[in-house]
Amino acid sequence: MSTEPRTAVVNVFVTKPLEIDEPDWCTGHTSTRAGYKVDISHNGPEHVIAPDGREVFRASLTQAPFSSIDRTIGLYVESTIEPLTYTPDEVEQLATDLVEAADQLRALGRELARILAGGDA
């Protein structure tokens, strides 16, 4: 039996503050939770798209500046429409809401295009 001390290699999660550039459109970073650099993301204000008071989408600018896959600024869009069975009148209203929502999404897309072109948001 050896009297030499045993050793082991153990992976540890070491954290330290990281100062990063923040784009003008970013709403800030409220979480100080430790994470990996690739998990850092910039997020713009959330836009609730609710024609006639009926929420159909939520959208916000987002970017993962240290991603190993894609660092481009994009528009994150989430549908909030619940799957339902509609009457003919409700289908008409849904279609009307979607047309208005499309106009709002296009406006956000134009804002994104200005940012990507280096213009003001």
C-alpha cells in the first residue's frame, strides 16, 4: 500500500465579473447569475403585439455576442395564440388581427434592418 497522497483533477466553475459593451437598444442585464460567456445575451424591450386587445405575438431584439453559432442581432418572435376551434366570425377576427400584427412585425423588422445597417434604432 502506497503512502503517497492521492490526487484528483476536479473541474470547478470559476466566476469573475466581465465588462462587456452593451448596445443602445439593450434594456440591461438584471441577472447577476454566474454563467458561461457564451450564455450572455442582449435583449431589447419586449413588444406585445395585441391588435384589438388580443395578444398574438411578443417580440424583442436579441443578440448573443459571444455565441459560437450566430452573433447576429435578430428579432425573437413568440406566438401567444392558443390553439382553438373557431366559428366563422372568429376566424374573420383572427385573420384581421393577424394582418394588423403583421404590420407591427414589419415595423420591428425595419427597426432591426436599421440597426444592422448601423443606423439609429
